[in-house]
Amino acid sequence: PENWRATCFLYLIKTMPTKSLRFLLKGLVLLAILPAIASAHPGHDGGHGFGWDFSGGFAHPLSGWDHLLAMIAVGLWAAQLGGRARWLVPSAFVGLMTLGAVLGHGGLQIAGTEQAVAASVLALGLLVATATRLPLAAGMAVTGVFALFHGLAHGAEMPATAAGLQYGLGFVLATALLHAAGLGLGLMAARKSALIPQTAGTAIALVGVAMLAS
């Protein structure tokens, strides 16, 4: 159906506890207004400058469900894994994504990158839905592989007129914040019931299936 994204998102919202829902909504509002604040900074109009390039990079992971849901899923899974995985798994994603972005901006193209990004939504959602526990190194490797494809997409889609460093800082920060949002939601939801993050993972996986089928 045409409204499958909205249906999945509404299902996810309905299953969240009130406190987690408030936290999510506040986070989404903050993520939505930060790019506008940055681009409205005096002296950065006209489509160039630090504020413009940074805000463009910051907005990129938020502009598609594939990137946004995958980042949140990484945070949710890190919360389930616990211990050092709570920061090492997201850090591995950010690091490999940055490498992928550099390679993508440099012209590296791998066939099926978009499909791999969509597949990451399905796979990461399933990891959360099934509360799969992997050794720390394996968990970092899994997220790192998907991160490379997300980075390649970011780098390839970077505007030719954008300054690479500023644009890169923007999408790296947005990614880290989405990881933190997923981690925070996972930790809070798990205190009430382990089924809540697993339900969220199921919804994310369903979106991934729809993305691959479209």
C-alpha cells in the first residue's frame, strides 16, 4: 500500500510507553529544527558556507527512512547487547560509515548499494526483534559492513558544491544523535518490558521488507 511507511510508524508509536514517546518526540523535534537553525545563521545564505554545508549534511540521514531507521536500530540493538557494546557498536558504525563516505565521495561505486542500505534496515530490525546477542567483535563487524554502504550512499549523494569536511561533520553528528536516541529509547523501554524494543525492531524490519520489495 502507498501508506505503508505511515502505518508502520504509527504501529511503532502505539506500542511505546508514554515516557519513551515523549523522549522520541522531543528528539525528533530537535533533529528537525537544528538544520534550519544552522542554515539560518547570519552570513551563510546563498547556498554556501559552513552553516549551509553542515546543515545539508546533518539533514541527509534524516531525509530518508532507510538511513533514519537503521541508525535508530543500531542504538536499540546496542542497548540490548549492553556493556561496552553500548558505545562500541555505534562507534564502529560511525567510523566505517565515515570511511565509506570518503570512498563514495572519491568516486567508488558498488553495485547494489541502495539495496544493501534497505537490507540493513531489515537485518538490523531483525537483530532487535529477536534480541540477538553476538560477541562484541561480531556485533561491531555486522554494523560496520552495513555502515560502509550507508557511507557510500552519503558520499555519492554529497552535492558537488558542498565542502566535504563540513558536510561530513553534519551527517556524522546526525548519525551519532540518532544512535543515542535509539540507545536511550532502548534502555528506557527495556525497564518496562523487553518486548517493547523487540516490537520496535519488528516494525523496523517490516519497513525494511517493504523497502526491498518496492
